[in-house]
Amino acid sequence: MANFDSKHVKNVVLVGHTGSGKTTLIESMLFESGLINRRGTVLDKNTVADYTEIEHEKGKTFFSKLVNTKWKGYKINLLDTPGYDDFAGEIVGAMRVADCGVMVLNATMGVEVGTDIIWEYTEAYKLPMLLAVNHLDNEKSDFDKSVREAKNHFGTNVVVVQYPVNQGESFNAIVDVLNMVLYQYLKEGGKPEKLPIPDEEKERANQLHQELIETIAGNDETLMERYFEKGELDEDEMKLGLHHSLIKHEIFPIFCVSAKQNMGCGRIMSFIDNVCPSAYEMPKQKTIEGAEIECTETADAALFIYKTLSEPHIGDLSFFKVLSGKIKVGDELTNENTGQIERINQLFEVEGSKRTAVNELVAGDIGATLKLKDTHTNNTLHEKGKPIEIVPIEFPNPTLTVAVEGTKKGEEEKLSMALHQLVEEDPTIRVEVSAELRQTLIHCHGELHLAVIRWKLENALKLSVEFKAPKIPYRETIRKAAETIYRHKKQSGGAGQFAEVAMKIEPWYEEMPDPVGYSIRGKEVHDLPWGGKLVYYNCIVGGAIDARFHPSILKGIMEKMSEGPLTGSYVRDIRVIIFDGKMHTVDSNDLAFKTAGMMAFKENFHNADPLLLEPFHKIVIHAPEELTGAIMSTIQSHRAMVEGMDAEGHFSIVKALVPYAETQQLTSDLRALTQGRARFTLAFSHYDEVPFDLQKKLVSESKQELELV
């Protein structure tokens, strides 16, 4: 197999809304390069990129894939990605290791929801980006509309390099205004015939050619001077200008394709080969300390894991990009994140489900290896004694939470291992075993993401599971002071139990002054694990309660605070004053005072105007301007409090605080309302009061549950 140096390796990620044709375009690109001799289709379930069982079943791409091919002396690594924002982790992971991207647009739809959302990721990474208008063979295709929308959404530096002559069902010709030629295709597509531009197209072609030159020159001072001198730029100068502007994320050239008919696909491959940058030409990767990494074969060896895939009977397959140096079979590298020494026993070039063993991979290349002992996605491996840790991928936060439990007894450990495997493969999934809620929670990115998780658990991992709504982590507190004297007395033959505690409780708040009218002998401030504080005062005078019993009283209080009197939720922000009591020389002991402290606290709590608190999350919604009014109405119907609105391009940004109990239904309603055109993030904000009627209902339900136990 041919070896390629760093200058002859290109990494290209294909992105776009679902249905834009990314997988089909890759299939045609592989056919043009000679990697395959027959093009598969999504419908026939035989494409190179979509090879998993669930993708065959659903006819959609759910996971990023790596496919490498060879083209005119270059190795091109193509990364296919999903089109749904639910799988944003797969998209950003692939983008993180790519050096160029192709945004595929559906000519019948223009700039769609997923396109807008994905474009924000390209902006964050400043990734060189081509636009490929696909489906030009469809009777409803509208190339000009797609161009207008692309310019409106992505900026005026979107520039036409190609346009279709006869889009629609008879589509077979493309005018290329970079090299001023007409490409005409046979019915079966493939390699076109190069022809002069027809007279009736010359005016438009010349106009677009001039626009292309002016856009290129406008982003390069040297080329601008040449343009002023000559009034023209030749093809090589234009390609050089495009090359530099792509690297700087300043120009976004538009190409024409019919991936299904294999028209225009080879031209994109040639542009990638001639104009798009390799990894060594891109801005240098940085370590977390800010140092730059030289993407050269002569530097110290280092690699970055961007994806992990667990395969039956094989184990974990780690996908990586070589940051610097050369990675060879037999190398022993240090994992900077774990300190583990990892031996590279095998190296693979990847063609979808096919893996070809190689002896080495050079800086800038992408490949895979098997059975690393303790290495995960986002880890950096380097030569011993030559530490490097790259800035990790920032995966988006989850927006949907459900509780999961197995329906068969005895499968608890199997379910736990399966959930661990899911997280290993997809870092955007978070699994939480909540002792408070007594539930295992899955945090993910939407209903489609959840559907894929369920499919994996049930079909790939052979588990029977049930998803439920997560319980709400309420908190309990009080609004006023209360005091009581509680006596615990128990006699059952022999030594008995006796303890009497006089206790006052009050709401606690920051910078609260010490209580007045008490002789303070001791003060303890406890930061509670679940948030808030317990402040405990020992105000006993005259030895009414021995000092050795105070830890037991406190223990009883804390026990009741961990299972509150109203709904069994955690209690927070309470000040407790122990100001009197009694003890017995024989019958008083730690257990008696623990019980007395617990019961005194419980009695006081019910008399102190108890209050239930609920968690509020901050939601930030990015949506097209025209949907703002409907979104405002929807979020307010879910008890949300709008904090403000901003504008960002053609998007409105709505910020609000919403009760956690409402978030599940709210996010579902937002997706339905906006047809997926809104993107939102959720993050915990604070606790606030539950409305009185809802509190009454929740307390009643809690009592009924306790009666059933």
C-alpha cells in the first residue's frame, strides 16, 4: 500500500441537514477515486459509510464514520456525519480532527434547520468550508434560492464557483467559473466532457467569474494589487487565493453535484486535492497550556483520540488523529490524562467497516487502533517524557433526562456495564446513579438520541429496559421560627432510654446575625452535600445536657434533613438552637438523644410554615426570528420566567428560567413548534418556591406513597 507524507494527506468532514445526501456523495466520491467499483445506495443498505444495523433499519446516519481513499497522489480521509442535532457529539468530534469541510445543501430545500445549527460549529472551529448544492437532478431543485439563502445565512463571502445549466430531471451540465469551462455528463454520470461555455451562458459565467475574482482579491492584499495591475487573475492565482482564504475561514465556494447521478463529485475531489489545505498548513493545534504543536513527521510522536467504538468480539476501537511525528506499530506511548503506558499493537486505515492494517501513520493522518487499556475519547497520547495534552473537544450539554431500569431481575450489573459502554462510545451521554432519587438517570440530546440509546440497549446489548420520567429533586425548608420541647422516654425492662431536648429552628440566610437572648456555647456551620446550610447552636446552660450528647442530637437532625418531613426530599437552610433539655444519669445515651433530636426537629418543622422548593434551570433558545413570538408564548405556558432577548444574525436568542419539572415537556414542545429549527441549552440555576397548590398536591401524593409502602 502506498505511503503518504503529511503534505499529501487531507481530512474532509461532510456535514449537512439530514437528507442532504452526504452518505450518497461519499459513495460517488469513492467510486470516482476507484476505491469501489459499484456505487451502493442508502435504500439498498450497501453504502460504505452507513454500515450499522440501526442505520440500515432506519435509513439514516446516526454515527460519524471514517472512510479513506486515494486520489491523484493524495490520501483523502472522508468523515461522514449525522444530520440531526441530537447527534451533535458525533458532528463536533469529526469536525475537531478535520482540516476542511463540505457543507451539503439540498437544492430542493435550501438552507435547512440542521444546516444553520451545524454552521455554528464550523464557525467555532474556523473550519475551511465548501458548499455543495446537491439534488440538482430533482424537478423541484432551485440552485439560485439555495445560493441566496447561503449568502443570507453564512455571509457575502459565499461565492459561486459552479452553477447548473439545466437543473431538474434533465440535469447533466455544470458551468465552472473558476476555470471557465462547461462540464457535460453522460446519463450515468462519471467523468464529464469539457466543453466551451455556450454563448447563451457567457454573460452569466463572466459575471460570476468576475465576482469570484473580486471576492478572492478582496481577501488578499497581494492578489488585490495584481488585480489592479492586470484587471484579471489567472486560474493559478485564483486557486492560491482560495487556498489561503479557506485556511482563514474567509471564503466559502459553492459547487454543484448530483450525488445520486454521480455528476460533479469528481470535480469536488479535484478541488480538495488542488486547493483545500492539509493538516500541516492549518493553524497549529494548541496544548491546554497554549503551546503550539508542530504538525510535522520529524516532531515527537503524539496522537489525539476523537472517537471510541466498542465492537462485539473485538473490543474498543480507538479512532485518532496523529498530531505530530509518526505513530508506528510497537510504539509505547504515555496517556497524558491517565498516566497509563499504552502499547500500539495494531494500526489501521479505515474504510467504513473495513480496516486495513498498516505499519505507521504520519502527522496529520487519521486512523484507528485496538485494545488500549485505559484510553478514552479526548485523551492525548505522547512519547514517554515528552508530555503533550491537546485542548479537548467541548461536547454540548444534554437537553433530555430519563430514568432507566431493567425489567428483568438479576440484570442490574449487565445494565450498568451496558450504560458504561454507551458513555464510552458517546461522551454526550451522561449516566447518573442518583441516591437521592433512587433512580439511574440517562442525560442525552433529545428523543431521537434516546431512541438510538434504547435500540442499542435492546438490540445490540440484548437487555430489556424501561424508560420513566425522572423524579424531581425537590428541597424542603421553612419560612418562620418554631420551638418545641420533645421528651423521648422508653422503658422495656432494665436500662431504658431518656432524653429531652428544647429546640428552636429558624430559616437561615447569608450573613444572618447570631441569635439574641441565648448563651451561645458552641456554633457549627455545615455545608450540606445537597446544597444550602445547617447552622447548629449549643446554647445549653448549667449542664442540662452533657456536651457529649450534642453530636447525637445533630446526627438525628441530619438524618431527618436527609429525608424531609414533607415529601422525603432533602432539607436545607435551617438554623437550629438547642437551648435546654434534660438527661438521666442511667437511661440517657446517644441513641436516646439522637431520637429526641430527630423528633424535635420534625415537630418543629411542621410548625414553621414548611416550604417546598423546586430546581430551576436556565434555558437559552436560539431560533429564527419569525418564531420568537410563538416561543415566548410556549415557554410562559410552562411557568417559565423570561429574562431577556438578544439578536444574533438572523437568530433570536431567548433566555428564561424554567422549573425543571417542566423542562421535559417544554423541550418536546419546542421541537414540535419549531420543527427542529431551535437549538437550546439547559443548565441548573437555583431553587425557588413551589406554587402553593402544587406543593399541596405533592405533599398529598408523598403521603399516599408512604401509606402504600
